[in-house]
Amino acid sequence: MDEETRRAVATADEALPTSDALPDAIDTGRVVFGFDGYLDRVREVVADRIDPESPTWFVGHGVERSVAVSGDGTDSVAVPAVPDPKLTTSSGDHFNAGLGLALIAGLPPAAAVVVGNAVAGYFVRTADQPSLADVRAFVDDYLKKF
């Protein structure tokens, strides 16, 4: 497992809330989501266009990696494989929900992507909506899934 993914998982594991209590609000700026196909060139194409003073983010998620680009830099996180997915329709929506949860909780970009991957990963494996405890357990075991 690459070191960037290990650091992101450790940060998410440490910072992910253990209860349903989340801060009332967070200023996350404008979030722009990208999907499969963007990941190969995201660092070259998007990173050069991010103004460090701007709150704009680009997040791309795919089968093998998820990438977050912001004014602070680029983070790339490995995605655990799912050999026998139960349901893939709306997995992107689940990723976005996890990413939003993580941003509301105040996690940095790489850790937020781990939480997005965890919500989507749980859903794809079970075809069910994860509870916060399910997401927490997925993050706890994230590195074991490789």
C-alpha cells in the first residue's frame, strides 16, 4: 500500500466522528465532482488551474484511486477492490455523501476521500445504506482490504 493512502486512512481513522454529532456548519467552498476517466490526467490538467486563494476543489473517484485537488495540493488515495459488487448504481452518490460527511466533520482532503470511499465501498459490497458505525468500521479496516 502506498504511503499517501496510509496517511489518509490514519487521518480519517483519527478524525472521523464516533457519534452522530457533527458541527453545525463548515465553509467548504465550491466542490466539483469528477468521475472515471478524469483520474489519469487530473494532476496535470486540474492541479495547474487551481488558484491557491480559491476554495475550489476537484474530486475524482474511480475503481482504483480517488484524487482530491485543491489549492493546498493533490492527494491520491487507493480504493479497495470489490471483486463481487452487489450494486454499483448510485455508488458515486454514496461517495459524494461520504465526502460531504467528512468535510462537515472537518477532515482534510485525503481523509475526506477515504470516508467517501468507505461509504461507497460499504454500499457496493452490501447494497445497503451504511450507518456511521458501518463507515467507522470500514475505515478501521480500510488497509486490510488490499
